[in-house]
Amino acid sequence: MSNFFEENNGIKEITARVNRMDSVVIIHDALRETIEGIKQCVAWSETAREPKGAVLTGIGGVGKTTVCRAILKTFRSYESTESDKIVRVVPAYYAAIPAPSTIRGTITKLLGALGDPHPASGSAHAATERLINLLNKCRTKLILLDEFHHLLGASEGKTEKNVCKWIKALVNDSGVMICLIGIPRCLDLLKLDDEYQLGRRFTRRFRLEELSAGLIDAPGPLVNFVQVLSNRCKELVALDEFLSFAEFVDVERIKLATGGNPSAVVELFKEAMFSALRSGRGKVTHDDFAAAFAKGVTLPVAQSAQNAFLLSTSGVRKLVALSRKK
């Protein structure tokens, strides 16, 4: 029994060390450009005749949530004393379109995220008026409206149409800039200008994609990402040594194993560290990455089901060539 508890406590300690990496945010160029682009839209909207809406798309794990957190960190909420009254100012906030999507459900989400004490009360019309008043009172400049793709195919198009029209009306009546966020396919909703008239209100488009490894003489953003990440792993998790990724082929292995999906890369690194620490080592090697990949944590986004960390350099290059043909 004592061995069980000792082992369980050991795993908890290792997991806690590895999970220190959850606090790490690596802002690569595409993220930085997106963050600055959305901030610029907010600045434009403050003095423009109508808000300059934006759309942020990307598959899961490429950094949409990271962008939202960075934006919210820039536009922090605060309290201001005016005429002996305390005013809560919320320059920007985050909400998500529910699934299944309805106008009332969307309003409830937006009211709740802004602090309304009874977000589900009242008719849709009355709740919308309450939302607009609250946006004005809180001096809100930006709404980050996530899960926009929940409208795709909703109720054979009826709900989709109604919610899109409601979003258009909210932009017109509140004057608040909205950044719609979702998977790439949600852009289909903006192509229906004649019906929804959203396209011209959301002209700035930002798309986050997987990181490219590039070529050995023209390295892509994944190279710097994994090098910075490995240094942070060594520092935060207190490791003796970590695979440096100085060899380009090791970056190609990461690309094959994760597809260049930033979230998947981090998960793979965490599993590799767990493998090393569980074995009583402070050194993370190719074998640890091989063991991490074998667990299948990145298989859904991997470019190959083969374990690239068990292959020779020539074997890796063959897989890379095959992946580029797909």
C-alpha cells in the first residue's frame, strides 16, 4: 500500500512540475500581427462612422484563445469614480455563441459575460435593449464573440439567418466593434451579403494556421518556436538538459508529429518531459519524444502515423517529402 501512495505522490509531483508550462505563452509573428491588427480595428472604430469589424479564424490549437487573452490583457477592466459614483469600465470582453445557437441564448451569454445579474430574464427585445445600455454604461469598445461556427447549418438555416441579422443590428445600434471567432468554414456565413449583410461590416480577416518548419536554408516559424519552448521547459521545469533542436531534422520530426499545431507541440513537449522525469532523469532526449508520440496525444493532427523520433534522418526526409505532396 505504501508503495502505491509513494508512486502516486511521485506522479503528482512530476505532473505539477510539467504543468508549469501551462503559464508559458510564445508570441510568434502571426500571433503578434493578429493581435496588433485587432487592436488597430478598435482604434479605427472609435472615430469611424461605424465599427470596423474583424473575423479571426483557425482550427483548434493554433492560437485563437491566446490572441483573445492578449487582447483582454491590453484592454483591462477597471473601476472609475465619477460624480461620487463608482463606474465599472469594461473596454473589451469575451463571450461565445452557444450550441445550439439561438438569439436568446446568444444574448444571455453576452449579458452574463458583461456581469448582468439576470442575463436570462426578459424577452429577446428587452434583453437586447438591456445589453446595449450595459455596453454603453461599461464603455465597451470590443466584443470577442467566439464559436461563430455554431451558426453553420443551425436549424436548416433559419436560426443562422436570425442570429446573423441580430448581430448586424447589435453592431448598428451599439456602435461596438465585434471580432467574430471560429473555424475557417464560418467565413461562409459572411459570403451571404445580400441576406445577412455581414460581409461589409467585418472586412478585416485574420487567419491563424499551423507553423511551418520551412527548409533547412529557409527555416519557418516552427524552428524558433520549438527552440524558445525547449529553453523555457528547461528553465521552468528545472531540467538538466533538453533536446536543443539545433538540428533541423529534429524540427522536421516535430512537424511530422504535430502538424505544426502550437498546442499539440506543447502537449508533446509536456509528455516528453513526463517520460524523462518518470524515469528519474533530468535530461529529455529523442527517446522521450518517441515515448510521448507513442501515447497518441498528437495523432489527430500528426502528418504521419509513423513515429518520426524512431526514424533516421533519411527516413524523416522521405516522410516530409510525402507530406508535402498531400
